[in-house]
Amino acid sequence: MSDEDIKRHPDELVIDSMDNFDRTSDVIEGAHMLLSHHPPSMYGHCLRVSFMGRSLYLCGRCSGIYGGLGGGLLFLFIFQIQLNPEWFWFFIAVVLGYTTIIDWMSQRLTPRKTTNFVRATTGFMSGLALAIIFYLANLLYMLVALASMSASIGIVGLIENRRRSAYYKEIQAEMESTAEATTE
């Protein structure tokens, strides 16, 4: 689908040229990116909330995470749930948290595309995982969860960089062979 095929909503931020770019549009773009994490061309990854003729785009995955975190903490504190044994609930939290990581990694590393429903659902499960980890209030659990999630993101970055480097080398070899063919 090309940009021409996508109909833009009138309140989407579109910067035609740097001539029209001023401080106000910079602030507006910053606010859009803060809430959506996506440029207007990728608002398909966002949940759209309309109010008084204006639309607000919220990242689908983050909306799920914040909803799961808030709802999970409210539930745990209101009903004063005892999470025993702690190691078991930490394991459950890690499994729930990895649903989002697996969904994201499979999108980044394969041709698979996901939907906003899947993004919001896996985000909600990760939010519940965060609520459990925060509720356990164990610094070691928090650090282990943070380190394992960060390592997963780092691995995806390394894989993407290797793929990109291989692609650039392939293009460079192609250009060199084309240049040699034209000089002969």
C-alpha cells in the first residue's frame, strides 16, 4: 500500500517541507510521537481516540501495557492478594512479559505482521507481569526481568545490524560488478 492509497485523517501531522516547519509543529510532532511512538504513516499501529473532531493516536502495545499495569496493581492492592511462593509468581510474570517480546521480535525478524488486537492483548499481559513484579517488591526480581528483556531487545538489534551489513555488502558487490562490466 503506497502513501497515495492511505487517506489521511485531517488532524494527522504531515510535514510537507522544512519551510513550513516551525516551533509549534515541532511541539505538536513531539506530542504525537510521545503518545503514539509512530509517524503518521504508521498510525495503523495505534489506537485512535476521537474527541470533538480531533483524534489522538495512542500506541496499541503501550496502551495495553499501561492498562494491564494499572488494572493489575489496583486488583492486587484492593484485594490484598498474597503471591506465594514468590518465585512461582515471578516465573508467571516473566512468561506473561515475554508474550510482548515474542510478538515484537517475530515482527522485526520475520515477514509476519500483527494486529492492534494482538499488540494490545500482549501488551496487557506484559502490564500484568509488571504489576506482579512491582507488587512483589523484590529488587532482584526487578533487575533480572529488566536484564532479560533488555538482552532480548539487544539480540534483535544485533541480528538486524548483521542483516543490514550483509545487505549493504551485497549491494556494494553488485555495484562493483556493474562498474567493472561497464568499463570493459
